[in-house]
Amino acid sequence: MTALLEVSEITVRFGGVRALTGVNMQVAEGSVHGLIGPNGAGKTTLLNCIGRVIEPTEGRLVFARDDLRARPTHDLARLGVARTFQNLALMDDRTVLDNVLVGLRRAGGFTLHDFLPTRRRFALEAEDRATALAALAQVDLQQFAHQKIGKLPYGYRKSIEIARALCTRPRLLMLDEPTAGLNPTEMDQLGIAVRRMRETLGLTVLLITHHIEFLLEVADRVTVLDLGCVIADGAPDLVHTDARVRAAYLGADE
Amino acid sequence: MTLDILMAALVSGIVNGGLYALLGIAIVLIFSTTGVANFAQGELATFGAFAMFMIVLPVGLSLVVAWMSTVVLLGILGAVVYFIVIRPRPEADHLNLAVRTLGLSGLLHSIDVLKWGPNEPYRFPSLFGSGSLSFGTVVLSHDQLGTLAVAVAMAVLFFAFFNHTRPGLAMRAVAMNREVAALQGVDVQRTNVMVWVVATAISATVGLLVAPISFLDTGLMQPYLLKAFTAAIIGGMYSFPGVVAGGLILGIAEALATAAASIHVREPLAFAVLLLVLLLRPAGLFASSRLQRRV
Amino acid sequence: MGDVPFGSQEAGHTSPRSRVLLTVLVLVLVAPLFATGYMRYVATLWMIYAIAAVGLQIPIGLAAIYSFGHSAFMLVGAYAMALAIMLGGWPVPIAMLAALVLAALVGALLALPSLRLSGFALAIVTMGASSLFFQSVKVFKLTGGPQGLFLPEFAFVKAMDGRAFYAICAGLMMLGLMVSHCVESGRIGRVLRASAANPLMAQSFGVHLMRVRTLAFVISAVYGSIAGSLLGLSTSYIAPEAYAPDLSIQVFAAVMIGGMARAWGPVLGALFIVLIPELTQSVQNLGAIVYALIFIAVSTVYPGGLQQMISGLRARLGKRVP
């Protein structure tokens, strides 16, 4: 199985604090890869490195044989990497559709059609709307397209972020705590949606989660972080069997 | 450039720089405690000069008493401004508060123009008399000396107040952390009022110092506002020694450039200094890495 | 309450409400053709300020960039056009185009530091730029020094007692409004809003921050330049005082008072700016005071401007209808 994403010896130091030390991880193409660990383990930091929001102090990041560290943040969408945010980066005063449309990119820069009401413009806008609605359908939220974000429950908002990420037609979808704040039913639905996305869209998914049951349902492989280091990496059920993983979670609440 | 010209430029630069610094102190005081970028600081100063000219002087007080009364009067105006313009809707963001001060600036200017005509020059009495002193080849007018002396005195007075009195301590606490200060029992509201009173009084002083030098007209302090902000920015917006240094640096740089090239270089230079500082050292020239607060 | 923007999102289909608004707008715009010459002059001024304000709404309303450098764009629009006409003998439209290109360049330059500067710092820099341009034109003989430049009187400005010129300004304003609406409701608006709301998120979705901020500045510069050119033509005299940094604040006030959310807000705000000095003509400069008071009142209490007041009214009236 080819590794779509290769993380090699990634170290991140903030001043005196080591957020990540020598992290290695391989995400196979077409797989759902879990990234778990207690609070403060560095999971979001690793995601932020891959998402080119933080610069690692050392290490390599290779996506589809492309050196990610040579890329600026705004190249990622074009390369095929999309993500959601742990603390939700949505525009509360805009509609769901407006937010999801942010994910849409068009090849080439801005054209005349962005400034004048031409027929092509309407055609393009209709196309965009259709894509956005299809993305919302993947998470079963298309009926809320014209509602303002501020009025929707937390769980829906997390899924809207996923729809937005899908609009970039990514190869790798990175989900930061998509299960936080969801009730069991919603979590089941998300699990089904993730698996469906993997099947129908050929996605590779890297997801951070605290919910072990969800992980076992959905993931093909898991990497476990603790205090910035990888302590285990392999099949999902090692969360039960691996002694180090159990020790890391002792006392943690989840 | 001969030594004479150099010295004269330096003197002029230090005097101007002192004025930028003093106005900048008022700006930093308000910015660091109440978080407001007060774009009306210059117009408040102009208003102070006009107030003394039209209201206080005709009453027949001695010049010194008239000065002090004006400063006090403007201090009260500062409190009024705080209650009417700043205090309502305190949840607004800082940019909105700055916009309100823009409106205030316009209001003060239009009141000035209404009463005293646009750009009509008035002669303003000098506290220091004409005449000059010579130190070797360097000639300092009484105005320059007096202005510098008053500016320094005002700054020293302010620092003494700020660093060694209880109200000053309250101001420092609020500037450092408003929530914690409130928890420690500081009356943040009262401190804010005091801040505006003191800052406006200082601005009035600057206006009274500038008016005798040029003519008093409605555009008196317009050139000073951005320069005072530049001084404050050089100091990092939160530092008093910083803004003083910033003012002096700007004033001297301006004077030297004017002497070396021409008067036309003045404005572009001030803008260039502003841009350079913001781009290269946005936290101010003197910020330690510990207190890295972006402007 | 679902807010349907000016012009619906459905392709080529406008909602009944916007059709009404459009009709009203057209009527209002046609009216000055039948009024007195003086009223036409005021209406022309309104159109010019409206163009400037609609342009300023793009960086401020969409990208949350507080640009106080708008007077610099208007100044370039006026002076560059005048110089092209007087020195190069260029026809007016070409001269205006040249000025527009120059202003766009200035806009792009102002955008350069925008990534490294906070909102406040950028605001100060734009203020500084306004001041710099203003001081500079007063200094050089080429730009007429403190006296300014005298343009030749053009036939089309005075033709039909000002009707032709008014029609041109109104036509340009409508064009500007249409373009602004397209920008606001389309991809550019989305990208600008995202970059303002959360720059990191926007970048993660392919937004090149520098490019979009430059675009915002350049668009506003184009509008400002056209407005400045028209302003110069309207009086045939380009006085530096007319393009002082104060002008930036005035146009900003128009955007703020009119309300930033909808395309027509700045047009309403511009009307306000132009009308107040007219209505308070009896007492000299009282207009400026009234205007400043309203500015303070709006920014302090009604930050959403007239739009906020109007939708507040509608909400209260609408509550009776289930």
C-alpha cells in the first residue's frame, strides 16, 4: 500500500516546550487513519504541521511525493489536502451555504465573470452551488443550506466544516475532533458518512478523536501520541491490547 | 552642513520631538489603559489653545493662571468626552472606538471653524517672551527654551504621578490587565475617567505650547497627530520611555533631514519612519521579546 | 429572519423586493434631470461621493480592512487625469483611464504591508499615505502647488444645464453598484469575507491572502480614482484642499452611516454626506457640526448605520405579520 502522507521525524519546539518529538507516521492511500492520544499529546499540533499552519522545527512531510514543507498554506487545497478545525472556523453570521462555498476553488485567478453579471457567471455560480449542496448531502445537512450558522447545533456545525472541506475535492481529508460534542446517534451517522466518503469519493482520511468506540468502528490504522511522541502505531485494537497506550490513558477521562 | 546649522537643527528637532513625545504620552496613556487609539488627541489640543484664547484670556487673568485654568478646563472636557463618546456600548471593538474618536476630531474641528473661521491665523501670547539666549554658537529662543522646559516639567510631573501615586498605580494596574485590576479592587471606571482627564490636560498643554510658535489657527495641531502616533508606535504603543524616545528620534530625524535636504523632505520622512517601524519592529523599537505585544 | 441579499442567489432571477428597490432607485436617479440646475449639481455631487463610497465598502465591509487612504486614490484620479489632459492633450476618458491605472498601482502598494500589519497599524499607514499625497501635491509646481490645477472647461460638463454630466455620473454610479454587487455576492466577496473572518482558515482553503487584499485595495482605488476624476471635472478646478485626508474620513462616514452590509448602503450614506451641508446652509459650517454629531452618534450607538436602523424598524413592524 502506498503511503499518501509520510511524516518523518517531525519535531516542533515552541520556546522551551517540545510539542512534538521525532514523530513518524504513514497514512496509506484510501485508508482511514486515526490519530489519538490524551489531551496535550500534540495531535492538533501535528495536524497544523501537515496543514502548513505551523512550521516544524525539524523533519519531513511528504504528500503524494511532494515536499509539503516547501509549500505555503494556500497551496494545500490545490494539492488535495483539506481539513476541519477543532475550534470551528466558521462565519457565524453567514448561511451554511456561504460557509461551505468557501471551500470551492476554481483553477485560474479571478476573471471578468467575477465582476459582471454575465451568463457564464450565473452558470459557474449554479455549478458551485450544486457542488456545495452535494457536499452537504454527504453529511445529510443539505436542508439547512440557507440557515445562518449561528442558529445551528454544535454537532451540525462540525459536519458543515466537513462539507466545506469536501468541496475542495481533496485526496486527503483531515478531521480534527469531528466527534467532540456529538451524541451517540450523531456519532454513528458520522461513522457511516466517513466510510461512505471513503468508498464513493476515494478519500484518505486522517482523523483525530477521543472516542475509542468511534475509532474502532471507522479506522483501518491508528497512531497513538503521548506528550509529543508516538507510543504506538498499528491496528486499531491495539488501544486495548497495548500496555503503553493503556498507561497513557490511565487517569484520562474518555 | 556646518556645525552651526547642525546644532540649530538639533535644537529645533529636540523641541519638536519633545512636543511629539508629550502628545504621544497622552496617546499612550489612553491607549494602554482604555485601549482606545484616540485620533482626537490633536484636535483636543487645538481646542485647548482656542479655549484659552477666547474664553480664559478675556477674563483678565495673568498668563500663568490662564494657562493652568485652561489645562484644568480641558481635563474636565476629557472626562465629558469619556462619558459621552467612549463609555456607551463598551463591548464594541477597538477599531470602532477609534472611529468614534475620528468623529470627535471632526466635531471639535468644525466647532473651531464655526467660531474662529477656517485657517484664520491669530496671534497667541507667549509665556516666555521674545528674545533668545546664546550658548556659544548655538542660539536658543526663549520660546524654544520655555517650550522644552515646560514639556520636560510636564513629562516629569506625569511620570511622578504615574509611578509614585495611588491613582497612578491604579492606572498602571489597569494598563497591565484590566480584569485582574478589577479583581484587585481597582475602580476601573474611575481610573478610566482619570486617564482621560490627565491625557486631555496634557494635550491642552501641548496646544498651548505650539500656539505661540506658529500662528493659532484651526489647523494648528493637524500635523502633530500622526507624528505623535508615530512616536507612540516607535515606543510600541504601551511604553512611556519608548514614546519619549520615539518623539525625540522623529523630531531630530526630521530636523536633520530638513537641514540636509529641504523642507519638502519632512512629510515623506515622517511617513517613511512610520512605515519602517511598523514593518521592521511592529512591537516598537524597544520592546523586549518578553513583552511582545503587536500593535 | 432569512436575509435575502440585494438580488437573489438564483441565477438571473431577482426577488420582488429587489425589483421594487431597483425601481425606486431608477426613479430617484431620473428625478434630477427635471429639477433645477442647482439641485442637479447637488445630485451630481451625490453620485460622485456614492461612487467613492461604494468602492470603499469593499475593503471595509467585506475584508474588514479599515482603509483611510481613500482620499489618496481620489487625489490621484483628479491630478493624474488633469495632468494627462493639460500636459499630454489626452482626451478625457483616456486621461481618466490613465489616472485609474496609476491609482490602482498606489492601491497595490498600500496592500503590500497589509500582511505584516495589524488592522490598527494598517489604518494608520493609510492615514499617513493620505497625508503624504496631500502634502506632496501642495509642494510641487507640476501639480500646481497650493493653488492647484485649473482644468479647461469641457462642453459636456455644462451641456444641457448639467444634465449630460449628471447622467454620466449617475450611469457610472449604477455601473459601479452593479460591479460591487457582483463582487459582494460572488467568489471575490466570499474570499474576502473568509480572509477577514479567519485568515488561517481562508489560507487552508486556497486563499492567497496577499493577492485578495491587494485586490480589495485595487478595486477601491479604481472607484476612488473615478470619483476623484469626476469631482475635478465637475468644478474644472482641482484644489488640493478638496482631496485632503479629511476626504477619507468623509467617505468612510458615508460607508459607515449608510451601513456596510448591503450594496445600497454607501449610496444612502453618500446622500447623507452631501445633503447635510445643503440643508444647514443657513448657518455656515453648522452642517459640518451636524454631520460630525451624526457620525459620532452612528459609530457609538448605531454601528450598523442607517441599514441597522431601517431593518430594526422593519423587524418591529414585521412582528405583527406571522
